[in-house]
Amino acid sequence: MHKYLRAIGFSGMKKEELEKIFEQIIKAPTVQKVAVDSEGNEFAELSKEFGEFFGISVRGIYREDDTFEMEYYYPYLYGRSISTREPAEVEKHAEKESYAGICDEVRIGVTLIFYLQNIVDYLAVKNSKGYMNLADGIILGALSTEGKILLPVNKTEKKPASTKKESKDRNCLIAAARDGDEDAIENLTLEDIDTYSLLSRRIAHEDVLSIVDSYFMPYGIESDQYSILGEIMDVALLQNKLTQENIYSMEILCNDIVFDVCINQKDLLGEPEVGRRFKGNVWMQGSIRYRE
């Protein structure tokens, strides 16, 4: 049983019930995509929506007699907007026909690794000359099985504008440092020393979550899972059409990156509202949008 099934409203699912759902998906998918995989097979992804932007995808191959042989499945959430336009590389997982996207996004401070959703689109273009130039942004979506709502940090009216400029300047420094600029590396080192000194003074009489506005950090041993803290920009209460379980879909601003997060209502502590913050662990998924 997939751990993140509960994030899209399948919390009490048994194996027999799940197999019936797979039969429904294979028989009448909402979306069906087919391409030739890395071993020359006719690889297919069959997806069925069980709510707005979320559902289950099954992947496998079509045999010569046109019967579908399922290899694996995963729950998904499709993001609604482009999160980043940084170039992404794609790597195949060792054990099955699934792929990970890898993106160097300076705004979040770590290499962004996500579970690739639209692998059929990738398989269709990967043999094209300069296929990476066909990419036109990455749309991220994340599933969570545990999270809580925090109150926002009190900010002055002038602070957001100055913080945005400081963040942009720092991103430029990080980009220059990655290219080997010694002055940029030195400036970043001095900034980090000043930041550490400031935090050491404030942490003595303030709570850490009133100092840290947002963060994006790797979580656990799997490369596409993260611990995040970000501001809620939009929130909607959805319902799984099959199980009738309630699902929260939230648009999160985290380290200047915007993406959607889906979580079961009973796994979320607190009431989400625009302006409040979401803190939790997520499984990051994404699709690379390719130009026609």
C-alpha cells in the first residue's frame, strides 16, 4: 500500500478494494498516454481523477495482444502553475520505468529533486536533438501525510519589499559563487557569519518559528521528500469522489517558490487560511512542461 494514498483521500483502503480501483482505471481512465520506453516496450500511463487535480496513475506496458500489464501505481497531485523555469535533468530510477527530475534552484538552497509525473511526454521528446531546450518550466505538486498550521510572522509594511530585494541579491551571489566567483563566495561567507551571530542573539528570547519565516529541507533518506514551512497563498477544501474524504489543497509560497500541497483533512492540525503558514513533510512531484 502506497504511503501517500491517504493524502488524496484513500486512508482506510484495503488491498482488495485497491485492486478494484485499478480495474476501473485500466477500463476507463481519465487520461491515457502511450510512448516507447527505454527497453522498446509500448509503455502506458493510465490516470483517473478522484477530485480536482488529484487521483491515481497506473503504469505498465501493452502486450502484443493489446492487454495491459500493470507494473506499479502512484497517487498524484497536479500543480496549477509553473514553480520554476530553471533547467532540469531527468534520471531513470534503477528498479523500474520511473524517473526523477533534478533541478538546481538557487532560491531554495538545495538541489530540487522531484518524482516525474509526465514521463510519457519525456519519453516522447528525449530522443529529439536538444530536448532540454524544449522545456518551458516545471510545475510542482506535493503530497503530505502530516502537517500543522502556524500563525504568520508579524511583518512591517516596508519589510517585504526589502526582504525581496535582499533575497534577489543573495540569489545572484549564490549563482556567481557556483560559477567560481571568489568575491561572491567571500561575501556569502561573511553574510552567513552575520546571520549566525544575529540568530544566536535572538534565539535566547524568541521562538525559532517566529524568526524563521520559511524553509525547504531534505527529509528522511528518500531524495524527493522534504520538510517545508511556507505561507499559504490559497486554500480549497476538496472531496474524494469515491471515498467522500475531505482533502485540503493549498498553494504554498516557500523560499520564493510556489507549489501546491495536498493533505487529508484529518492529517492536518489546525485550520488553514490564507496568510497562515503550513509546516509539514511532503513528497515532491512535478511535471516538466515541453513546448510543442
